[in-house]
Amino acid sequence: MNKRLLIIVFFPIVAGCGQHKNVSSGEQKVQSTSLSLSTAVPEFDAAQAFSFLTAQTDFGPRNPGSQGHQRCLDYLYSELKTNSDVSVKQEFTEKGYDGEVLHLTNIFASFQPKMTERVLLLAHWDTRPRADMEKDSSKMKRPILGADDGASGVAVLLEIAKLMKSVQPPIGIDILLDDGEDYGKRSDLSKYSLGTRYFVKAKSPGYSPRFGVLLDMIGNRDVHLPMEQNSMKYAPAAVELIWSAAEELGVTQFVNVPGEEIFDDHIPLNEGGIPTVDIIDFDYPYWHTLDDTPDKCSAESLGAVGRVLTFVIYTKLSPRQQH
């Protein structure tokens, strides 16, 4: 992810462009229905989530065009195909710098695909092709490993996918792993969030989830998750739902204060009419450096985010009453 440029992509069935709409707190009502205490809430396995993180970093950098990118794509698609009801690849190309052609792929998986009411979860799976925040200029052109910036959000979603395979969620859930989020150079927003931008253009006009949740840089050992300001602007009801759930669980990594205003994958979705929250810890000293490695992350941090999202899915969401 890029500091001030974070991206997140979603992708249902391709068709046409969604209309932009402004979403006010009055227009955005996320139904929160507490289920009975007997409702099965599967236990999020933080250790397994961390193993999903290291499985990705074991492929090396996953920047577009690299060997690690192709190998990780095959791995992620296999995991979601195994654990979801429906999974598809969304392949597309974009123009890169200096005549480079980027071959990119979003992965989209659905749970309870026949249900019309849905929630979107997403994270970018690519990594940055340059370590431009390195202090040593001789290292700036090397691709980063992206343990926190990329692998952490994906890891949590892979574990949630396993849980939903075992215990069906009460409403439809979609997972989007988007590509090409972190390609752009600093101060060039046009080359960031490539997967999300493409998804918004290609998605079915009828695809309208209640809200989306983007996970980016949530694995930091000392993770702190304030309420990102664009999320508060576009998706205030979803922000309230998630942070209040964290408070109910006693998960202190979620901090009930406004954070920074960040351009990330949630911006194209919000502008495309899908109110989307960005859960992110932007205070990460290894951001866009070669030191963004698994030892800077922890299972505990992944578990904090995973527990809250699992709790929201199974105890706070239910189909709306039809009138």
C-alpha cells in the first residue's frame, strides 16, 4: 500500500460501470441484529492465519511480472477454490511505466452465492515493485517482501474463508483479492489501486453489497487501528458496527478515535457506490522498505482483526425482513 495511496479491489460478475453516489450517514444503514447466544461462531485461528502470511512471503516478492507473483496467484486461487462456493479469476492488463504491460488478476470468491444481501471483504495480494522508502538509495529499486503490506490482510481473509466453508454465514459474503494495488510511483495516484479501479468498471450494475471491508497493513506486532477518515465519511454505519463489535469483544487493538485520511482501495469502491471501510495501521516504520518481513508481524495482531470480523459476520448480520 502507498502512504496516502492505499487500494482495495472488489469484483463480482463483470458487466458494466456502477454509478457514483454520495452516501450520507442517513442513507447508509447497516442492520445489526444480535443473534442468540447459541448461534455458532467459529473460532478464528490466529496461528493458522499467520501460516497463511508466511506461505505468501515464502514465494518472495509478488510484484506483477515476477515469478513470485505467478506462484502466489496459483496458491491463492487454489485456497479460495477449495474453501468457497464459487471462485473466479478476473484477468486484465494495464499500461505500466516505460512501456511495461502489466498482466494482473483479481480473485473473487463467494459464499452463499444465491443470497441477494451481501457484504464484501477485500485485500490486495500484490507487493510493491520498489523499496522507495529505503534510506539507502542503492536499495530503492528492489521489490519488497510485503509481509504486512499485502500478505497480512490476505492471510486473515483466507482463514475467514476456511471458517465460512465449515459454518455458512447468515448472509452472502464475497472475498476479493485484488491485484496491482501497489504498483504506482509516489505522487502518481493513477497507477495505484489498479485492480479495484478495474473491478468497479467491470462489475455488474446490480451488484450492491451492504458495505465492504478492506484489510490493509493489519499484521504489525504493535497494531493500532483507528477509524480511517474516508471510511468515516463514506461508510459511518459500518465503521460504528465494526468498532463497537471490537469494544464488545474487548479487542483493544481497535482504537475508537479518528485516524489519518488515506487514499486506498476503498476509495474506488466508495466512489462506485459501495460504502467501504478501510481497516489499516498506517503507523508502520517498515512501510515500503525491504524490512517489511514476517518477523515484524504477529499472529496476535492477525487474530485481533480476524476475531472482530468473524464476530460481526456471525452475530451482527442477518437478512433484512422483506415487506
